[in-house]
Amino acid sequence: MKPGIHPVSRPVVFRDRAAGATFLTRSTVHTSRTIEWEDGNTYPLIDVETSSASHPFYTGTSRILDTTGRVERFERRYGRPASAGR
């Protein structure tokens, strides 16, 4: 690696706002917010909306969408009768 052209990587705490989970990892992101970690040290803090702690792919939870209502609305809007083709 060329010296002097890469950003400095340091320990940073990421907090998932949806799940309330926090994890310590290395990052080059900059922030003015800090948090005291479990080891007693203070680290920069980054709030994220979604992480592996709250994302449905990683948690195994799924969201059920009301597709029936959407299909009926689509058929009403574009003139196709609701009973045709079923």
C-alpha cells in the first residue's frame, strides 16, 4: 500500500436504531458523537437504521404484504373485471 493516501481505520461503535443493538468494529467514518463502550473506553458512535440485528434477511422474519387489495385496485383502475381470469 502507498503510504499517506489511505484513510485511518479506527474502532467505531455502530448502533442499530431499530433493534437497539450495538457493535464495535473498525471503520474510517468520521463523527463527532461518542459513546462509552463495555470495556470502559470511549469510541466514536454512528447510528444506523438497519443492520444484521434488525434486517429481515438476517433475522429470519418476513413481512406479509396485502397483495390481494393491490391486485383488486389495479384491476379496477385499468378496467379489467375482478372475476375475469380467476
